[in-house]
Amino acid sequence: MCFRSSSRPPRRDHRDSKCTNICSRRGIVLICAILTNALVLICVVAAQMVMSGLSSMGGVGSFNINTNLNLQGTELQEARDLDMQYSQMRAPGIYGGIAFSLVFGVVSLLFVVAGTKPPHLMSQKLLMGQLVFQAVGAPAYVVAVGLYLHFVIRVNSTEVCRKREILYRRNGYTWMNCDVSGADAAVALFGLITAILYAAGTVLTFQTIRRVRRYLQERKRREEEKQRARSNPQRAPLRADTTFV
């Protein structure tokens, strides 16, 4: 007479397993990339707000342009015109930066949400897509940072920016100049950090794909051995979980 062993593996909390898979090294790198993409977006918007000029703040909240600015008469109108021209010149870089960081942030978030399953249960196409996305994202962010800084420097070297700087400096606003602003520098910094994160994620995802392939090959080999054992029952060894009394 034989009895099957009734011992079963302990059940895992479904929510705990999801958190464990998301908080893997791959998941943490992607989460950090989402945060840095958000910081790039915030800094791009902040750069536009800071460099748009004091005259653009007129009518916002309790700010009164006639009492808070030293600019009066024709100088005030000139400042408004120069601010508008300067903002229009910076607009392509601003809109491009917003769109770029939003796309990469949203796609990174989708990969994090899709990573709730263990790697060997995930679609291989999904893992390959994540690998390609991060492999492309790292150099793309480096190129984007270079183009953004080149665009900012080119706009700041125009005659409009120089006239604007002279006008504001003449009225005591020395910080409104044609140098690269701190917000623009922050965009470049967080962009390069994001590129490093995507490069690290590429390495981690490649290692995961290689481990998953080895696991699937080993599982396939074991299944083939079981099939051969079933086809030759006289040569099959006794099951380890069977106890004879």
C-alpha cells in the first residue's frame, strides 16, 4: 500500500509576488528612469518660465507690472516685444523636450506595469522590447541633451537675446542674461542620469533574458527526460515522494 505525500509548497501572497517582481533590479532601474524623466519635464517647463521675462508675468496673481518693474513707457513695450520673440525662439526646444521626456517616461511606466510577472512567465517579446527600448533610450537621451544645449546656446547668441539682456541689465535685472540658465543645466544633468539608467537597464535586461533562456532550455530537457521515462516504465526509477508500508 502506498501513500502520496500531502506536503504542499506554502502559498504566496499575490500582492507580495507582484511587488517582488516590480522591485527587482530591472524594475528599480526603470522606476528611477521614470522619476528622472519627470524631473527633465519639470526642468524644461521651469526653464521656459524663468527665461520668459518679467514682462510676461504681468497680470498673473498679485504681480503688477507697473509697480514691480523699473521698465516704463517705450522700454516696457520693447521688453514685451523682446520677451515674446525670445519665447517664440525657444518654443521648439521646449515642446520637443516635453514630448521627448513624456514619451520615454510613459513607455518606461508601461514596462514597469507589465513586469508584475516573474521573468520566465513573461512574454519573450516583451523582454526583447524592453531591451531594445533601453538600448535605444540611452544614446537617444545623450543625443537629445546635446541637441537641447546646442539649441539653447544658439538662441542665446542671437541679437534678440543680447538686446533683451542689455535692456534688463540697464534697469537693474542683471540675472536676466544670455548664459545657459540653471534650469537648462538641470535638464542636461537629469537627461544624462536617465541615459545612464537606461544603459544599466539594458545590461540587466540582457542578463535576465539569458537566464530565462537557460531556464527554459533546462525545463524543456527535463520534460523530454520525463517523456522518455514514461515511454519506458520498466526503466523508470521509483518516485521519491512515494512511501511503501
